[in-house]
Amino acid sequence: MAPEIMKGKFITFEGSEGCGKSTQSKMLAAYLKKNGLSVVYVREPGGTRISEKIRSILLDTKNDRMAQESEMLLYMAARAQIVKEIILPALKKGKIVISDRFLDSTLAYQGYGLGMDLDFIRQVGKFVSLGIKPGLTIFLDLPVKKGLKHRKFCEDRIEKRSLDYHGRVRQGYLKLARLEPARIKVVSVEQEKAKTQSKIRELVEKYVI
């Protein structure tokens, strides 16, 4: 992250489908706000008018002929917009930014999942994120079958992919965590949401304070 925007703290949440990532990240944002911290919460893809339109294209099950190159670049385009409009300004102001997904998602889903070149994804990612990198990433780990069981009634275009695909995504995340253990923390999902949240808060408090 560039020196001029180091005033803020950037926390991202990652995970396979149905891991409770959105719920846990929102719980954390509410907890930090309650404790008097200035927090900006965003989700990917989305968060801005343009990014939300891109999200609807990406997740629409009717777009089943989308090329994987188009898919990856659309995720990056949505990211470029939210970085420029929301994340960068918030970090410059010294705020805590919590993002439901970021570049690790593209590496896991389009890189490890679809077999696209990881180095190329990283290069494009660095370009669209203006060099911004999270200081802490929470990876919520849950067996693939358990996660997809939670989502069986609300499948989007990505969720509808094969079990093998989602298995590659999960293993990709675990590989990323092994490559960057200081940043990416693996949190096993507990049956009770409060227990999972407790583990997350412990990691976040070490980073924020």
C-alpha cells in the first residue's frame, strides 16, 4: 500500500460459497462501529452504481456463454470502480475499510478455479487496485459440500458450477493462505455464528489496535 494512504486499515473477507462471509463481515463492521471506530463496509463485486451493474451481469445465470477472460476482466472492472470511488478515499481519511471479497477472490475463483494465469491476474489486480493491498484477510474455511448445501435455493451463475470447481477454489484459497500466512488468516467456520465471530474479533483487534 502506498505510504500516503497508510492512515487507514484495510480488512478483507474471503471464502467459498455459503461460508457465512457476508454475515460475519457485517457483524464485525457493526462491532467496530459500536466501539467508536470509523468503518466503511463494501462488497465485491458491487458497492457503486457501475460496479453493481457489472455484478448483475456476472451473476446472471442467463449469461452461461460468458468467456472466462470476460469474467475475470469484469470482476477487475468492478474492483477498479470501487477502489477509486470508495476504498481509496476512505483509507486516505484514516478509516477502517472492511470488504466482502477482494483480489484473492479472483485468484481463487478465476485462477485456481478456472485455471487462468495467476501472475497475469496479479498484474491486472495491482493495476486496478492502485497498489492497495489488505493488511488483514480473513478466510472463512468450510467444506465445499456444507457451503453449497446452504445455497441450494439461491444459485447464481458461479454457485451453479460443479463440485470439482468449488473444490479447486477452496484449495486455491488454502494455497494463498500458505503463501501469505502473515496476512491471510484461516478461520474454521463454527456451527454457532458467535463462536466464529469471536475468533475473527481476536484477529482483528490485534491488527486494528
